[in-house]
Amino acid sequence: MNDMNPHTAGSACENTAGQRKIYLDQAATSCPKAPGVADAVYRYLSGSAVNVNRGTYGDAYSLEEQILDTREQLLKLFHFTSGRGRNVIFTSGVTASLNMLLKGILRPGDHVLVSSMEHNAVMRPLIQLTHTGVTFDRIPCSSDGTLLLHEAENLLRPETRLLVCLHASNVCGTVMPVQEIGDFCRKHNLIFILDAAQTAGVLPLDMERLHIDALAFTGHKGLRGPQGTGGFLIRDELAAQTEPLLSGGTGSISHTEEVPDFLPDRFEPGTPNIPGILGLHAALSHLAQTPPGEIFRREMELTDYFLKGIRKLDPEENFIRLAGKKTTDGRCAVVSLQTVGVDMAQAAWELDSRYGIMTRVGLHCAPAAHKTLGTYPEGTIRFSFGPENTVEEADAALGALAEITGISSRKEI
């Protein structure tokens, strides 16, 4: 399973009925997980499953060292050279991280800029905050999801405080121009928060060069760690402006009932997801052995093959309509499409039940993105690839689409 060769790897597995399945829903969560992840979780839970920051004995101290090393690996991965281990905050994932950041930073009267491609992990907290006096505007994107950053100048107000956006769309894979966004934020003295749910571990991210003030990441997608892991990296000056969303015991300064004013304790009350963090540690250790850019290269090679296959099947898009970019330029390995004349929920069900191909259908928790792409309210069927998917699996998906849409009965493939 470690082989990156597109013809020898694979994500196929068996369900409880013994049917062989092909997993093409990597944008939801990675499958399989990185080598060593399951073992790390099992070793902890079946061995000395002690707590952290709450024991004055060797096993607790050893555990703290592993967690600190996980923080250090994340600093290195995201090139946060001005940060320290304390600047890495563990949460259950991107959604929790964005809630903590947005609700902790923003105050009544503040104004926010977002893209028109955002996931509900950004939009629902912002909509909640509008009831407290926060306002926001959406920076328009073109019909393929490309950000029209020049239009942001017209949306600026004296009270604009923050810009938050995703790095890549979970719907169609379009990648945002984060360098230009970071430069824009620095020029206008805005806080820049980046949602790296779809790109952490796949696309290079340099917090210093990109002028990112806080980066939210998830552990279970491109990093290939366990579900329920993730967090955010935050600069000291922004952390000082951020009110904790949660508070409680931290194992530190227990003589006072005040919330700690130091990191990471300020934002990490309660017992952390220790099994998950140790699994994430194993995933990061495996990722560190991979040459930079190799995973992205492999995923885009397969995405290119799949996109070309779709265009070959149906060059006029009479049966299959692609959403977003038609080529691999400016995108990641997420492909959305609509089956013209065939109900997409039915098509997705057939992909799974008849062909054993797992995808995701619907609005993908991102109605704004679908409105931008012109696929609202119907949504799309989403195919998303990981480093262990194969050409053979892509061929199986293309053949299944040809049969489900009726292409194979109308033309020679």
C-alpha cells in the first residue's frame, strides 16, 4: 500500500457483505489511512493509556513529549518558523477550529470578507455572528470557482477586520490564490485566516510567506490521520486578541479559576483526543518520508486522466456536465459532475450498488459554492482521489458513468 505507482496501488476494500469497493470520496476523509496510524492508536489504547498534563509520572511525561513532537511536525509542515509548539492548538478538526477563531476574534461592528465558494464551516459561524452585529461580504468568484480578488477592493470598509477563506474548494477542487490573498490582507492590515481542510498535506503551505495569521487544518483528509483530529496554528499577537470559546481544566495553574493567558492551554481545556493525536503523529511521520510535491503530483496525474476520460466519453457534455475547471490547472484532486437526464442521487446509488464505487452526491455542505458554480440546488456527484487510487479505479468509474448515463449504448467507447 505504500507504492505510489498509479497502476499498483489501490483504495479498494470490502464492505460487510464482502463486495469489493472502490473508494473515491477522499475529500470527505482519506482511505486508507497512512501506515502506522492504526498501530499508534491501538498501542496507546491497549497499553499505558494515561492522561496528559495530569500525572506526575514517567508515562505521562513521555506522552507529553510525543504530543509536543506532533506540534513541532505541524510547525515544520506549514513553515511557521516564527511560531513555537505552543502556537499549535489541537481541536476536533477544521470546523471546531474555525468556530473558535471566528467567534473568539470577531466583535459586534466588525466586518468580514469571504469568498463565494465557502463551506458551511465558515458560513454557519458567520451567519450566527451576524445576529451579534458582525457583517460580511462575499468576494465574487467566476463560474469555475476562480476568486476575483480585484473585486475585494470595492468591498472594503473602515470596519473590515478579517478575511477568511478556504484554500481549495471541497466541491470542485478550485484552488484559491493564497499568495495574492495574503498580500492583499497585509496591504490592508486585515487578519488572514485560511481553511486548509482540502490541502493540508497535499499542497505546500508557508504561513510566513503567505502572511497567514491563523491556519485551520484537519488531520483525517490529506494528512491521512484519524477522524476527530485537527487544529489551528495561530500567531501570538492574534491569540492575545482571541477569546476562548471553551474553558475548563487544563492541568496547569490549578490554583486559579481564571482562564490561562498562555498557549496552548488558553485554547485546550479538558482532556484532548490523545489516541487521535498519536495517530496523527504517525501520519505526519509517514508524510515526512514523502518527497515534497509527490502526493500532489500523483493525485493530479490521476485527476488529469479522469478529466480527459470524461471529455473523451462526452466531448459536448450532453450526458455528463463537469462543474468547475475542465483541466488540472489551478485545482486539486476533487472533481464534481452532473449526470444530465439521470437523477444524480440515483446515479450515485448505482455507482455504489452496481459498481462498488463510493462517491458523494448533493450540495457537500457548501450551498454558496454550488450557487457560484451554477449547480444549485441540484448539486453534483463528487469524485475525489487520493495517493493510493489507481488508473484502473478511474477506468472503472468512467465505464460505470458511461453505462449509467447511457453513453455506452449510444456510441462506441
